[in-house]
Amino acid sequence: MSVEMSKKPAGRNSNVIVAAVCLAFFTGMIGMAYAAVPLYKMFCQATGYGGKTQRAEKQYAGRVLDREITVRFDANIAGVPWEFQPVQRSMTMKIGETVQAHYQATNKFDRPVTGRATFNVQPELAGPYFNKVECFCFTDTSLKPGETLDMPVLFYVDPDIVNVPELKDVKTITLSYTMFPVEKTKPVASSEPVQGNSKTISNTEANLGG
């Protein structure tokens, strides 16, 4: 009788331990789920995976090759009532040369609208070798009705791109931005085109998005 009574507390202790382990595991899984998206975003920005570009820690490449490459610029909108487009559709530069391109956004809505741009690079394998020094991506940008914003991008193509077998013969890279609304807006059809002024977004570290 005494032996059976001594086994019961041990059984209860085992159940408590199992329950605690299950609870810890469940809590950990929830935490990992919430962290997955930002961690994946950080991973892509750091490695260039999925066409994400590198954020350059220095403004210039260590060398400039005697070989040219063309960068094409693409712009898209997804629910934001703006005109959003590159100032020039393409640019040819030497690999390793730091250059600046410009995008332009105009708010065609009859009230202020805030937008945010995401980006990618094609071909995807070129992402780690496309280094943006200054950029407007992932920055909330507010425009008044009719206001136009100049949005510069400073970048260079890493000379190491020629050492990648799949990219050694690539002659063109496409940098594509998509502008999304940060807040709900009325349908574009209900807005009235308006005239307004223009300004230029500042190139500061606070505006870097990768």
C-alpha cells in the first residue's frame, strides 16, 4: 500500500513536467511565427535572396571595371492614387561606378496620402550585387494634393558580379519599385486631378530602406 502511494506523487510530477514542456514549446512556436516575417525581411536585405538588394556600407565600390552594364528602372502602384514613375527608363554605367537615378511621385488625390515603396531586382541572383547607398524604399512618404516628390536612388553594381558563373554574361539588371498606400484612401476614380508644387526627398540615413 505504501509503495502505491509513493508512486502517485511521482506520476503527478511527471505530468506537470510534460505539461510545462508542451506549454513552453507552444509559446515558442507562437513567438517564432511572429518573428518569421521581419526575420525573413532582414535575411533578404542582408543576403539579396529573392531579388532583394544589398544596403551598401560604403558609398563606392573598391574598383571600377572596364565593362558596362545597363540598369532598367520600373515603377508600379498598388492602390495608391499617385503617378509614380522613373525619370529615365534606363541607365548604362561601368560595373563598380556609383551613380544616381531619380523616381518621381505626384499625388493625384484631393487630400494628403501616405505611401511606402518596396522593391526587387531582376534577375534575382543579381540582388546581392546591386548595392544601394541611398534609397526611399520602406520609408513612409506623405504628399499633399497635387504635390510632386523627387525620389533619388544612389547605387552601384558590385564588381564581384562577374565572378558568378550565372551572372558573368548579364548585361541588364532591372530595379523595380511598387508603391503601396500606408492608410486607406478613396477610390482613384473619385479623386479630382489637382495642380501643386514639388519637392525633393532628402538623402539621409533615416531614409535608407535597403
